[in-house]
Amino acid sequence: MTQDDQPFVTFINIFEVAAEDADAVAAKWRERAAVMSTKPGFLDSRLHKARSAQGRFQLVNVAHWESQEAWEAASTDMDFASRAQAAQQATDTPLRPNTGLYDIVAQF
Amino acid sequence: MTQDDQPFVTFINIFEVAAEDADAVAAKWRERAAVMSTKPGFLDSRLHKARSAQGRFQLVNVAHWESQEAWEAASTDMDFASRAQAAQQATDTPLRPNTGLYDIVAQF
């Protein structure tokens, strides 16, 4: 498969958070995802939580967007809104997200 | 959602590999996945490759299995076979996989 065969791009966000913080991070994720899901080009998004509290990556979000451009436009919108909101709020516990856009290179 | 609502478990494997090694790792992944996909309880599996070579996690596998038990049984089988094979081969470049079983805790 090549990138051109796929009518979507996969956005993956890997959260390196402690197990005890996972629920709080998931709650914040839901708020953000609820808004992102209304943006043009959004297809779907799933937040996964590790069964084991020992796992290094407690939360992993896998989302699909129609295109990289649609995802970039939505992210820019969100980040602008988030910065405006953050200016009025106390700082939260910093997350350690690892985000990237991916193509499917093999599947079974 | 709770774990009990879901008739499957999500297996995620996050590979911390350099971009220049990603294709070789993907080729090895395909060999292993081809066998795993024949095991009882396997549903589907997708290997994702980062669009950006700067990404920390160049490859991410997201697979679905009917149950944790099915995944454990298949993994045990595979690891036994791999160890037997490895005993006859030169050591390969070590991967840095991060594996875990996950439940979906939110989706849009």
C-alpha cells in the first residue's frame, strides 16, 4: 500500500502518563476530542487505555482524518482556542503527548 | 464504556526505531503478523508508519483480538517458535517495541 491509495490519514497520539493520571488526562481528551470531532474532515477517534498500570504508555489515541490538510486546519483552530483559554487559567499538569500522522503500510 | 462492553481487546505495539530502520522492521513485522493472523481469536491488524522521519515512534501496530486469552495464547505460540528460530540465526538489530493491551475508553 502507498499513501496515495488511502483516502485518509491516521493521527496517533501516544501519552506517556502515569497510570494514576490517566483518568484525568482522558477527561481532558474527551473535551478536546468533542470539539475536534465537529471539524471538517474528521472521520473518527478512539482513546485507548492500557489494561496494565505498569505500561509505559497509558493512553493512546488513534484517529482518522480525510487528509493531512484537514487535520492541520482543525489543529490550528484548536490550538488557537486553547491558548486563548490557557491565558485565563492556572497551568495544568503537563502532559507528555507524542503526536504524529501515519500511513498504513501493512494490514491483515 | 467499560471493558465488558467490548467484544475485543486492542493490542498496540509502539516501535521506537530510527526512520532509516523502519522499512526493515516493517518487513519483519509482516512476517510475524502473517503468522499471528492465522491464530484463533485474531480479528485484524494494521501497521502504521510515520509520515515524518523526525517522529519518535516510526511504527505503530494496532491490532484487535477477540480476547486477552486469545492474544496470550497466540503470543506464547509465536514466542516459542521465534526463540527456536533465533537459536539458529545471527542476532538482528534489537528493536525497541512497547507492547500493551488496551480498552477503548472514549470514542467519537
